[in-house]
Amino acid sequence: MTIRRRSVFSYSAAVAVSSLLTRRAFSQLQPATEPLAIVMNSGEASVSVIDMRSHKVIRTLPTFREPSHWALSPDRAKLCIADASGNALFMVDPVTGESLGHATIADPYQLGYTPDQRFLMVNALRLDFVDIYRADDLRLVKRLSVGSMPSHLDFSPDGKWSFNSMQDSRTLVSIDIAMMAPRWEAKVGRTPAGVLWHNGKVLVCVMGEDHVAQVDPLSGAIEQRIYTGVGPHNIFRSPDGKTIYVSNRVGGSLAVLDAATLSLRRTYPLHAAGPDDMGIAPDGKIWISLRFREQVAVLDPITGSYETINVGRSPHGIFLNTEMSRSGLLTAEAL
Amino acid sequence: MVILPILHRLGWMQWEELSFDWLLVCVYGVFAVILTYAICWPLEALMPVEPFQGRKALLTDAIYTVLARVGVLPITSFLVFYDVQVWVNRFAVQRGYIPPTLETLVPSLLGHPLLTFALYALILDCSDYWRHRLSHSFRCWYALHALHHAQREMSFWSDDRNHLLDDLIAGLWFGVVALLIGIPPLQFPVLLLLMRFVESLSHANIRLSFGRIGDWLVVSPSFHRTHHGLPAAGRTSCNYGAVFPIWDIVFGTADFRVTFPPTGDRRAPEAIATGRYLEQQWGGLMHFSAEWRRARMSKSQRSRPAP
């Protein structure tokens, strides 16, 4: 897909105006909350807590092995951080960034609470399981083997279905939550990763084939492929619902799609740093973990320039507690 | 940033993170060899126990080191250890058991990675003490291990001079212990490389003891040379410890005399003492086979009823 010069200019102008209008001081938005970015360092078993005002790491929390992704508990009192090979779920206070202990569960990699808040679904990437736990006491309810290397997941807003990407099987699998059984399996391409429910469709990043596939949630049929850059890995929607961001892992860039048309509007270069997870701050800046730079980038969408903050090895999931003011459940994908 | 486009082109992006870890361990391996060379070579030149007679034996030992630390070690760690660890975890989890780690067994270790790392090193070193001691206790096993002891010109390259079957047993032994204590896959090769650095130093041709207290803390060239000395070759030896002498002290096999004896094994075939790499490997296999037959004969003679 080519980018037309005119549309780039008009889009940049729209972003600039929108960003200036929404740009307010953190304190105005969250008077009682210290704005914190919580970053999971997969490569060194730690979590960096960053003061979003000063861009300083104010605390480093230890984990067992390999913290990857996160889910906010339905009551928003606990940030659950998945430590895959540590077989643990670390709990962090999302307001203070302090540790609240840990629970033992098998190989949690990516996770999310179902929209009815009854279950916690966990993709166990190493062990090839999709596990469904009771949300209140983390008792295992169902274990499914539906593909190799379950990676990312999202839910339909009515909570009936989940959509789980299987990196090694090259499939997207839909699971019926009530039946706790797979509904369909779609071959989407090499190394599918990030998943997002969007406008009644499922979008999945196909990292090995440079596109985002739009999948029909009823049949699993692929309806279109949107080329975003080399190695699209993860996908997010802006708080106003107008923009979709895709991190291109291999190309080292951030692609911007129009949420209504899914057309590529702009690409921000991040200089081959392995962008992964992201969050959007109240001032409109995009916080992105850079896996291979041991840094988090804070990107200004108006200028395309970014600052970096040093964190631990292989920063993976990133949570901004300023996003807690938004309605709905928060997981790594479903903003 | 070179490896990512290659993986993408080959369609192997799902192995992205493991590939980075694998590459990192290879880099650690190269770095460890360079560091060992940079420290041990000047010391060997400054304070040798004996002059080197030729470079052929050293060159063969150097091939062993590069193969073991840059090639075999990462492959063993990730292609084998990672796969086995995943298989064991999956097997246990399917039966409702989540394998613990050292930190889950001792929660106070959480947040103390260096202490945890040191504990892993102590446990692995203890297990290696017993593997080494047992390799001297069984006739057939010692036939393989004799390749390591046959070297008459010890140097810092000599540590990795082992028969492939002996290496395989050691790798399996380490791997099982590492699995039991839940050591992280990335820490496993790093621990091995650190331990191997001490082992390289202890094999070096250096007239060096760490002093009365130092020799009790870390295995020195003097302590380990006693183990390689001609009087200690064979099935009754001493100073089996690889990194920490504590296990020799606890289990009664320590000999702290500083004597720097001549090294080697008089019973070892000449091929495994002075042959090239493949000659040593083949010679070691033949020596093992001969000892195996001898052991079977002596067993059948013992079991034959007296006339």
C-alpha cells in the first residue's frame, strides 16, 4: 500500500491538532495518582517502574525468570504480570508500583480477563496450552491444546469468544468461552502475534509475512490483508478509537492505520530497535518498549521524534497507570 | 540486528527470542575463550611449572576448547537443555504439578540474583564433584576419562580435553541436576562458562597456589595439579573438585600439599596422550572397549564356581 503525500500531510495536521487539544498536564487527569509506566524486562527477570513525569526509573521489582505481558484485575487493584518460565503471576499495585506478591500458575505468557470478569485466560507459549482460570481464586477450570506456541489473545466485546494466535502453528484459533471449546481455526500465515477485536472484526499481526490480516469472527475467513511494514508484531487502538498502531518488529518502526478504513497513514521510524508493546499517555505521547535496545521510547506523534529511557534487558510488556481512567477491561492489546 | 532479518527471511520468527539467547551464549563463549587466553597465557609465560616441549599437544587441546565453549556448549544448552526442560515441565504440569525453582523453595532469594546464582554454582559444583569422583571409581568410565589425564603437558587449554562420550555423560549429569533445581536456561550456559574459567586456570601450567586460605576457597593450579599428578592417576585419586575445594574437604579427598608433580597417566595408550584430535577420540574408544572386555572377563571369572 502506498502512502499519498497529501493524505500524510492532512493526517499529520489532524494528529497535531488532536494531540494539542488533548495535551494536558498529568496532574490534571489523575490528581491522586502518580503517573507510572511499568515495564516488564523479559531478559533479566525484573520490572522497571518509571516516573512518567521525570522519565526516571524509580523502582525495580524482581521476578523469577521472564516477565512478559500483563492484565489489570477487574477491580483495578492489581496489575497481574505473567512470568512464563518462572511459572508465576506477579501482582503489582498499579497506583504505587509496589509489589503485592505472586501466585503460582503454569507458564503464563499472555493473558486477559474475559469481559464478564469471571475467567482469566492464559496463553502458555512454551507448554502449548491455553488455560482458563477462575478469576477470583485462580483455580484452573479448563486446559486446551489448540496449537503450538499460543501467543497473543483478545475477546469479542460480548465475552462469548476469544481469539488466540498460535505462533508456530501459523493459525488464529477462536474459543467459545461458554463451551470452553475451540470454534474454528484459521491459517493466517507465518508467526501470527498481536490480536485485536476491532469494529466487529479480528485483526491479527502476521509477523512472518508483513501484514495484518482481517478475519471474520464468525467463520474465520480472511477478508483482507493490510501491509504495514516488515514483521508486524503487536497492535493497539488509540483512546479516541480513531487510530490503530502496529509495531513492526523487524522493520523497527511503528505503523499508523486509519481505524475506519485500515489504510496506512504514516510510519514512524524507531531505528531497528524491535518495538513491541505500547501505551498512550495523557499528553498524547506513545510509550513503546524496544526489545533489543534495553529502552523504552517516548514518541511524540506530532514530530515523530522520540526520547528513550534505559530499562532492563529485553523490555516486553508496558503498562501506563494513566490508562486506568479509561472504561472497560485493560489488557495488553485491548486498550 | 543482523539475525532478525535472517530469521524473518527463513520464516523462523517464532524462534526469535531463543535465537538471541543462543547467539548471546556463543558470544559469551568467544569472550570466555579470549579472557581465559588473556589471563592464563601471560601467567604461563611468567611462572611456568615446566617448559613446553612442543606446540602440537597444545594445538589439539585448543581445538577441544573452542569446540566445547563456542560450539557444543550453546547447542547443548539450548537445543537439548531447553527442549528437555520444556518437555519435563509440560509432563509435570499436565499431571497437576508445577515444578518449583530454587527461589520458590527459598522465597527469600527473590531479588538476590547474585546469591541465587552462587547457590546454583555451589549445587552444580557439588554434583560435578561426585560425577568426577565416580568417573575415577569405575574402570570403564575411567577408560574414557583417561584421555583427560593422559596429557603430560598441562596447559589452560587442557580443561576441555575430554572424550566425547565422557563429555556426553557430563552434559547429561549437569542437565539432570539443573532440571531438578530449576535453573533458568540462560543461566545454565553462563554458569558453565564461569565455572569453566576457573577450571581452565586450574589446569594452567602455572606455579601458583592461592595461599593457605585461598586454596580452601577456590581450586588453584597447585591444588588441581596434584589431581593430575602421576601418583594420583587412575581409580584412587584426590582433589576432585572443579571450582570449590569445599567438597573435597567435606568428603575427605582433599590434599593441599603444594608439590607440582609431573602429570599424565602411565597406563594410558600413547594415542590418547599425543595423538591428534581424531586419533585421541578413536584411541579413547578402543581403550574403553578393552577395559569393558577386561571387566566382563574378570566378572565371569569371579562368578565361576571354585573347582
